[in-house]
Amino acid sequence: MATRSDALVGESQRVRAPRRRISLAETKHASKTTEFYAMIAAIAGILIAAWWIGRDDDAAADLFKAERAWLYVTIVAAAYMVSRGLAKSGSYDRDGEDDLS
């Protein structure tokens, strides 16, 4: 059985391996992170605390008003969005079209 060396084989006769798509993403989907569930718990805690403190109509003063509660919810949600943006800023997806060498 005769064999050929690579030097004798022309470029058109070489067999190339199929290119695979390589994903180098470093971050998980948002719902798979603990930060997402911590944000949900913090928002729930803020809203429950605002309801609990303001639930009694006989109270002289509502110390934790709805405006303050929603301000805190907005701050927590904005902080979560910023943290996700920072986490994703360093990650990227690469299509397998480029040579990695």
C-alpha cells in the first residue's frame, strides 16, 4: 500500500476539519445567578417592610412611606443592572470563523 507525504499532497486535496463554533462567554444567564435571587429577596423585603410598618391605620405617623420604599426598590434594581453590565463587559462570544492561533 502506497502512502503519500504531506509535502506531495496539493492544497486542494487536503482534508480540513470542520470549524466549530466556540463560545467563550464568561457569564451565566441572569436567572441562573445568585445576585438575581438576592435582588428579588431584597425587593420583596423592602416592600414587605413598607407594608408592615404602614399597615396600621391608627399609627400616628407612617415612618416608611411608599415613596421611600419604591425609591429603595429602584436603587436595588439599578445596582443589579449595573453589576450585570460590569459582569458582561469582560465577556464575549466568538464565532469559530477566525483562527485562534
